[in-house]
Amino acid sequence: MKKVKLPLTVDPVKSAQRRLNYEGYYSRNQLVRLAEAVNQVLSDVEAKLSFTIDPQKLVVMQGKAEVDVMLICQRCGQPFPYHLSCTFSYSPVSNLDQADVLPEIYEPIELNDFGEIDLLVVIEDELLLSLPLVPMHEPEHCEVSEDEQVLVNCLKSWQRNRTRSLC
């Protein structure tokens, strides 16, 4: 199947009225923020998007995006490949008041002045949020001594406790 580039922006209302589906990619060179957050972006982003109108008459954009990246293991300092995958479900809003009344299953997304959303930004945001907090090899693939492993476990425990206290 031929790879098709995804549009940079889309009008979600018109797309939902037409029940459009998009399947394509963004070049790895377009992922500037993701490239800054990882060691290397290894592949183009493959994405599938579906625009619909739900039973409550809300415009909905659902999608999935995947990309392969190289991360640095925080346990041993060596690079390792990692497959990032995310799913998302948005409903466009024109102001924050509309966002407050959205069902919880949808994340609000603001439209620009032309009534469009920036797909590349949305997908890159979702991929950034999918990055692990502490990138690490699986223990069996990591070359770390037992003493160093104890330190890593202490750090993980501290991070879990810190995350709980933030919630």
C-alpha cells in the first residue's frame, strides 16, 4: 500500500460531517519536539484518524499514532529502541466553557481562527505524553550490577511516591 502524507491541518466539523477517515504518515523530520525529547526518531509517524458525530451531536476525532524511537536507558546509559503508540479521542471546542461540558471520554481541542486543528501538533503532543517517565531496558537486556539495580529500585519507589502525592 502506498504511503500517503497526512494534512497538517484539518477542519474537524466538515470532516465529521463527511465521516472522513485518514490513514497516512508524517515524516520523522517534521517531529522537531519529539526529536528533542528522545535520542533519535527511527521511523515516520504512522497515524489513523477518524472523524464522526457522536449520539450527542458532538464532533469527535479519534485516532492512533505510532513511531519507533531510540531512548537512553536511565539504568545503564545505553541506547535502546522503543515503540511509541498512543490512542486519543478529542472533541473540538471554540472556548473553555464548551470544554467544561464535554463528556469525560473526550479531550477538548481548540480550533484555530480558521476552524481547523493542527494535526501534526496534536499527534506529536500525544506521542510526547506516551514517552516513559524513566526509559529503561527490560532488566534481562540491561547490563547493570546488582548494587546499581538497588539504586534504580530506590529511585523508582521514590518516583511512585512522588507521583501519588501530586495527584
